[in-house]
Amino acid sequence: MENVIKELINLVGAPNLLTQDLDPYKVEGKTPKAVVFPDTIPQVSEILALADKERVCIVPRGNGTKLYIGGIPRRVDLVLSLTRLNQVLEYEPADLTVMTQAGMTLADLQSRLASNHQFLALDPPFASKATVGGILSTNSSGPRRLLYGTARDLVIGVRVVHPGGMISKGGGKVVKNVAGYDMNKLYIGALGTLGVLVEVNFKLRPLPRMEKTLWAAFPSLSTASEAVSRIFKSELAPSFLELFNPSASNLLNQVAQLRIPENRFMVAVGVDEVP
């Protein structure tokens, strides 16, 4: 590993390599030997080629909000942090499309899009810190997938660096793209096992004119389920619909101060006024 670290310094420079104070980068209790912070796609390619050549176990990482998902690695030699690949590369408001690097946080991307009254219709956990690459690698779409679809429905193109350093592209930059196989969806939910996402093209939506969340409490599961069924049979098109058991209901009641009776089943319904 000592020779690998020397090679990494040559590739990215000493300021972009961390070899001390590595506890924050543990993966399932395993501390890496180093953390590398590339800021270009060619650097990512060279790092993966080096790791493949030297048989180094590498773990891609964004801001670490979803490292608890997936299998437990046998070992962690090197963490590949993508947080410096954090730029919007192309944005076409008229076409409702954007190309962004995988290390950009969803919050920063949404802030950029909001200036044109647009948004990316994903609402995963820890949205303020989660990166685009981490969200897609774990297929973390959020409750609003009921109306807007999952990450697979919103991605129209990707650029991926594979083990060995090869760079490939899937999909395209426009929504109506029919060239070749739809390979971009292959990497969504793959947890980085097939390659490292470095760039993503998304299709966007106009920001809703209004968003409302409605809550209702029910004495039993059967009455709550009946309400859910009636909502789905109605003309209402909710952005999300969640059914909570009494334990979850009590916790939400306490945190959000909803003033709903304790120990009840709860239904939450989101309604967006879409332009």
C-alpha cells in the first residue's frame, strides 16, 4: 500500500490525499489506509486503473449519508471521495435538462435550478448533504416518486469510470434519446459495484406553484387502509402518500407537533399544484 500511496501523490498531489485522521471515513467499522480526492474524471480513471493493477479494495464515497446500505466489504484499502467533482456542467432551462458532476449535493443543485423555477424531482433522506452520485448509486428516490417517478425515470444519461479505468457513457443529453441500449439505468442502485458514476444528465420539472401536506389519524389499520384505497380511486394525484403505524405516528407527532391523538394510525398525503 505504501507504493500505491506514492503513486496517488503523483496522480493527484499530496494536498488531495489524506492518510491521517481517517475515522470519519470508516466503512462498516473498517478504516481505510487513505482517502483520495480527485477533481477531474481522468484522475478518477487513473486511480481506478492503479487500484485494479495493485489489487487495492476501493470504496467510492460522496458525503457518506448512505454507506450503511449494501453489503459489508471484506476490507477497505482506499476511499475514493467524489466531493470535488461538484459542478453543473451544462444547464438548458428551455429543454428542462441539466448535466452535473456526481459529487454535487442535491441541495446545491436544487438551489441552482430554483433560479429558473425548476427542480429535480427527488427527495431522498439527508437531501441537504447527499450527493447526486450517492443518491443514484443507492436508488434513493424518496416518497415523491409516487407522482414524479424514481431516479431511473429522471436520469437520461451517465458517464461512468469502470474498474481498470475505462470511461464509458450511456444515454444522452436530451429526453427523447433512442440511440443504443438504455445502459444508464444499469448503474442506478448498483452501489458502485459496476463502476463509479462521475457525470449525470437529468430531466427536470417545473417547480410546483404550491405544495401542501395533509395529515389524518385513524383508530385502526383497516380504516386507514380504506382511506388510502379511496384516495387512489379518486381523481386526486398525490405527490406522496405514506401510511404510518402508531409508533411512527407518535414520533412524527412529537417531532412535528401535529397535535394528532396518540397511538393512532396516520396517513400523510402530499399535493402539488403542477404548472
